[in-house]
Amino acid sequence: MPPTTAERSVRRSARIPRALLAVLLGALCALGVVATATPAAAHAALTGSDPAEGAVVDSAPRQVVLTFSEGVAMSDGAIRVLDPHGKRADKGTVKDVGKGGSVKRAAALKSGLPQGTYTVAWQAVSADSHPVAGAFTFSIGKPSKTTAGVPGQSSEAGGGTVGVLYDTGRYAAYAGFVLLVGSAAFVLACWPRAATARSVQRLTVAGWTTLAASTLAMLLLRNPYTGSGELADTFDLGGLKSVVETKPGAALVSRLLLLAAAALFVSVLFGTYAKQREDDDPKASRDLRFGLTLGGAVVAAGLAATWAMAEHASTGMQTALAMPVDVLHLLAVALWLGGLAALLVTLRWGPQPSRAAVDHFSRTALVCVTVLAATGLYQSWRQVGSWNALGSTSYGQLLIVKVGLVALLVSVGWISRRWTRRLADAPRERAQERAQERVTVGAGNEDGREDDGEEAASGDPVRAAQLARQRAATNAAARRKERDADPDRGGLRRSVTAETAIAVVLLAITTVLTSTEPGRTEEQARTAGSGSGSGGSGEQREARSGPVKLTVPFDTGGPKGKGTAKLRISPGRSGDNTLDVRATAPGGKPLDAPEVKVSLTLPAKDVGPLPVKPAPVEGEKGHWRATSVQLPMAGEWKIAVTVRTSDIDQTTETKTARVG
């Protein structure tokens, strides 16, 4: 016979926990993708080079040396030097030449290199596992035209479809870790009876499955993520072997091995331990619980360490202290947010947690918040470094958002704690009323209608099964009605739901922070770049290429001597450029002056003046152009424009503009 409405309601209710898990994980991944829609920031910054970006050297150097803000991994061929024709000018090898704690990598150059502009393109993996790349130019003898491309940053490393998939795997891994560790800890530390709850079991298994699948995906994607960027290289066995030999690859493999131990832990927790609670053997139950707690703590700490050994904590200052602090931080997040998810599913789909269980979780959450505050304060000081970086860097701004979300979550948790104080464990009067209702129902059957039904069904197994399902559906509906009738539990359920929603956003912001350049590193790179404009230190200034446009009013003092000269220097960087000058009269009409001259001077480098005499453009009145204008390096250039409107009327006006 077709299932009744009550039976369909029970089946839908049984499927709700799975839907909750899908929504939570889907929202987390979506938030992560939205939050990282902009290109990922580099974590190891190029702070200097020899030759410097835009420099013009008298003779060919023997090697190109790059200086980084933190440790990097670079294989042979990671630094490519291209001559003006786009051919390789390096020998294909990369050496570590850093001394005294400095991070320097060098690529040897071929001998007998001709004059011209050379392009240096590099790609590396920073110590915190993120790919970084970039390019710049320098010239030998004098600048020249070049056919080699000069990208601002490699479009391959860490980008494209592979980058999106890898980032999604990172977010899913954090979510799986939180659900696995937090829900298991909720069973052992707060409410052992939850080991028999199907909703908690599904939550924990979903956490393990998500973490295992995302870790395996990240391991396979690691090679194209840090290299070619091609999805087809995912199953390249040679690339996979090289990944396993790196620190991030070893961390992912270690995580998979620990997940095998975690699978055994979960099977014992929801198998032997759940059944042990039914036996009248307290000592055996305590021993098993102690063993599970100890073993689970070791596995959880090991899983957290796989992030600490390959992310921000593993590089920079005080790594010996930062890595254990990072492990504590991750465990506190998992115990708090994962336990919150376990509490939510029990409040909504049962069995209803006792007041003692909610109290235990409330105290555990308070301890976790305290640990998060202490470890987060240290991590903020280590990663941000200054008050200025807190507001001026992406990392600092995200950190402010995270702190605000934590404060909001704690506030909602305080409301939940107020509901917990009002919570009662099945008052005796209510229990007596339910017992009386069951007696009344039993007495109501004395008319023989239900007995007749059971007697009629005794010879019909299909009818008997249907009656059993109807009774189960009726009992489930009664339990839900009783749950919804308790105003205190209803208030607690609503506040915990709000906490969980905030926790999803908080976890997304936390995972975004792991792929954002720390404020301290960003400020160091910014400081290093700002110093290259005034000295010969070899430090690299951040390239800001783009056409330079100037408007220069002039007045030669003679008839029709007033006007405006508009200059455009493109592409507006060191090397070969094109200069366009357009002169107009006050009314906006083109002004055809007999002569226009331009000179360029770079005072900081004692370069110039470099004279440029643009030629009139045929067919265009008031337009002059000069090609192959060589600007040897970037900097603040003084641009002097001389306009002659008659044999004796002439003036020179000077403007300053940033080139490159």
C-alpha cells in the first residue's frame, strides 16, 4: 500500500540532516569562492634584483639575482631570461646564493650577450605553499625594442580553473576538519548519548568524507596549481612525485594517513562505544571513553599540524612557537564551531540534548573562545606587525572583519547561554501528564477497534508492517510536537541556528585569510619597492606601467601665442616609447606651431636632459610625433616642452611625471 502522510513526513525528516550538511558545505564553498574572486595575493614578495628593474648596465652581468621577503622553492628553469628577440639568455639553472638569512636565487647567463633590453620572468612557490610569479626588464648598453612579453604576473601559477578548484578544496578541507573534530568531541566531552544519534553520526561521517576527498583533490591538483596551470596535468605521475617531495605535498600525504586512523576512531566511536553505553559496565565504558579521548586528541592534533607545517605559521619569525600556537588555534575553532553544528542537529532532529549536555558545551565553547583570543592575538601581531598594516593591507582588513564576526558570534552565544539557564530536563509534571495520556489511549482501545485491526493484520504481514509504520510516524509526530511546545528549547534552537549561520561566514573568512598575503610581508615589500626610486640599491619598485598624459598650457607672448600642448608617452615605461604632442588654440582648434621640442630629465639618477624633436604628422594639423624615445629607467621625470609660434616668440614649460 502507498505510504501515509505521516510516514512520508518521517522519511522527509530523516533526510533533513543530509540536506543541512549539503547547505552548510555549499554555503561555505560559495562564500569562499566569492571572497576570493579577485586574484590571490603573493606571500613571498620580490624585494630586490640585480640588475634592478629598468636598470641600464654597461656590460653583460654573469647572473641575475632575485631577492625575496621569505623562503621560496625554485627548480631549474624557474628563472627565465629572454633577449630582445625572445630567445633564452640564461643557462637554465637556479642556485641559492643567499647568506646570513637572506633569501636570494640566481640564474647564470650565457656569455657574449649583445646590447638591448632583456626580460626576466620568474616563478616560485613560497614557504607557506602559495605560488608566486612575476617579470621585469633590464638593459645592457642601451634600451631597445623587445619581442619578449612582459607580464605583470604569471597567469599560470595559482590561477584559472585549477586555482578555483584548488581554493575550493582548501575551503572544503577546513569545513570537513571542523565537522569531524567538533562533532566527535561533542560526543566524548559533552553528551555521550549523542553517539547513538543518527544526525550526529551523519554529521561526523560527512566531515571525514569531505576532508578526505578535498585532501586527495588538493594533492592531485598541487602540480598544475604551482606549475603549468593546465588541468590535464592533474594525473601527471612525474609531477605528483615531485609534489610529494615538497613540504606542502608531504603535509597532504600525512593528512591522508591520519584520516585512515580517524576512520578507525569514528567506527569505534559509533560502533563499540555507542553499544557499550547500553551495557551495565561503567568501568569498561570509562576505559573505552578515555582511550577514545586520548586517541582522538592525538589524531586531531596531527590533522591540525598538517596545516601548521605548510601554511603561514611555518615561515617568517618565531616558527617554533607559531606552529604549536596555530595547532591550538585550529583545534579551538573545530571544537567550538563543529560542536555548535552537532548541537544544532540534535536540537532540530533529536534526540533532544539534556541541560547538562548543553551546559558542558557552553563551558567548552567558553574555553575555546579564550584560547582563540590568546592565540589570535599572537598570530595577529606576527602576521600584521603594525597598526598601519591593520588598516592599509588586505590581510589586516580581513582580520578586522573576522574579529567583528567573532564578537557577534560570542554575543549570540551569550543569548544561547541565557536560554540554557532556563532549560529544564523534562519536568516531572510533564512526564506524568504524558504517562497519563498513554494510559488513556490504552484504555480507549478497550472498545476493540485497534485490537480488531491487529487481529485482522495478524494474518497479513503487509498490513502489520503498515500499522507498525503508522505507529512509528505517530510517535515521531508526538515527539516533534512536544519539542516544539517547549519554549525554552525553541529559543535555544533558534539562537544556536543563528550561531551556526554566523559560524559559516566566519569559517569562510578564516580560510580566505590563509590565501592572503600577511600584512607584515606586504608592508616589507612596499617599503622595499619605495626605496628604488632614489638610490642604486638594486631594489625593485612595483611596476605601474601605462601611458603618461600631460597637459601643458603655454604663452609665447606673441600674436596667437597662447595655447595648450597635450603630451602622451606610451607605453609609459622604461625602454622604447612613442611621444605624441598635440597643440590647440584657446578655442580648441589645432594650433600649427613652426616648431615643438621636448627634453626629458631624471634628476634622481642624473640622467639627461635627453632631447626629443618630434616631427609633424602628415595630414594632421597641430600634431607631432617621435618614435623610439628611449627612457633608460623608471622614475620621476622632468618633461620640458618648448613651443615656438614665430621667428622670435618662444616659450618653455616644465612638468613632472612618473614614468614606469
